[in-house]
Amino acid sequence: MLRTDGIKRDGDLKAPVYAQSSIIDYWILDIPNRQLLVFREPTATGYRRQFTLTVSDTAAPLAFPDCLISVASLVRSLSNSPF
């Protein structure tokens, strides 16, 4: 799996800081790999739970559990991008 410097920085450097700050639900959108990285259950040293969702999955923020978000809708094909 390809990891860009930004995604590596977000996971390796930012995630522990957010966990130490008690951010209960941290997401990283990995557009090149069409994935959503989810970090939950913060501790003083990092997140206890980390999982990867793909385009066939949905996610719900812990703060809004009834709000289902399709990973596919977040990582539309780059060929469809207006940019």
C-alpha cells in the first residue's frame, strides 16, 4: 500500500498527539489508496483501536452515530475530479 508523506505524518506524528488530547474519533482520508483510516479509544500513548475502511464500507462518527458516511463518496475516482 502506498503511503504518502502526509498520511504517514498524520498517522505517526499527529495521531499520538490527538490521542493524548483525548480526541475520541480521528479519521485520516487516504485518497490515493481510496481508504479511510479510523483511530478510536485514545490513551496517553496513542489509540487503542485503529482500522482501515475501504470503498465498500460506511463509517459513522462517534459523535453522530446515526450519520452514516460512505467511504466511496469521500474518495471518488481522481479521474472524476474537476481539478
